[in-house]
Amino acid sequence: GAVVSQHPSWVICKSGTSVKIECRSLDFQATTMFWYRQFPKQSLMLMATSNEGSKATYEQGVEKDKFLINHASLTLSTLTVTSAHPEDSSFYICSARDRRTSSGELFFGEGSRLTVL
Amino acid sequence: AQSVTQPDIHITVSEGASLELRCNYSYGATPYLFWYVQSPGQGLQLLLKYFSGDTLVQGIKGFEAEFKRSQSSFNLRKPSVHWSDAAEYFCAVVNMEYGNKLVFGAGTILRVKS
């Protein structure tokens, strides 16, 4: 099956620093990737839709200057949390859609847990 | 806007008992429907999906789900629960006319007692 890899799985950083999380589709090309955020004991909330070669589309309430998304290739999207603060601590999950299918199925990465001290 | 409702926040079942997790969606046309499972601190694993055709779909780990258009439901079932099934389960819907976005329900935490 299709594999999506996220790196790093865990990251701890100091307040005020920036953190980059990578999302890679290993065996397929993804024109569209999605970034989700999950707070403890809550569901996944869509943050933004990342389209290869164009600007990301952010959901209402998500600060695009805070969460920078880049989708430079068909297999890689990155999420950069800029000037991170403790309230940014969360579990971030990316997903990707295989460009060859129109079924809507998404493949998820393993998630990245960010802790901001 | 579409929404996905999972009415049960927590469910506890005995090992070996049957299980049904409820999911309802609000959307006029037939959406694409999914069930995912998430173990603590981990990502999501797809259990099964429904796109069209037979309304009873089989998934991994012995799970199945039935799409009922009249009830706008896509309930997940398993005839005999194992302790390893304890996890959180998410129902999700893709609306192809809503930017292909995957919308999740709030999740149902399954506890299995021995």
C-alpha cells in the first residue's frame, strides 16, 4: 500500500524557535497533501491543504504566517511552525492523496509530536 | 458544510463481545466514507472505506461497516472484540465537491475489558 512518512516523529524545542516537519509520499506522487493538528483527546482538525507548486490553502482560524507550508515537489510537503510557543505543542499529522486516483482516499503519516518548552 | 457525528465518546465492551460504533454524516449526495483507528501516540490506520457498490464493506482486523443511505449512517462493527482493539476510532467523510477535504468525526474511544 501507499506509504507516507513524517519526520521527525518527536521534537522538543525552546519557545521562540522554528520547527520544520517533513511529509513524504514514498511510493506515489501526491499533488495534494493535507496537514492536520490533533489536540489531546480530540479529533483531527484540518489546518491546510498543500498543493504542489502553488500556495497552500488554509482553513479558517489558522495563521498562515505561523504555519508555513511548502509543497515543492510531488513527494514532499513541509510544515514549519515559526516562533513556536507552548500553545503550539500538539500532534501534527500529514496525509497525501495519490494523484493517480480520484477516490478521495488519503494516506496518513505517522504523525509528529511537537513539544514547545 | 458537511459534518460527521460520532455520538459515542467512549464505549466499553467485554473481550469477545460484539461491537458497533456509530457514525452519521450530513451531506446530500453519497460521500466517500472511511473508518480509521488510532492507537495512543500514533498515526492513523485505515480500517475500511466505502466509495460505491456493495453497501457492506469488509476491512482489516475483522471489521466491517454498512452504509445506509436512508439513515445517513456508516456504522462500524466487529463480531468479537479482542483486547488489542482498544484504541480510538474515527469516522471520516470526503466531499468531492468540498475541495476533496477529509472531515473527521470527534472519535470514539474503545475500551476492552477482560
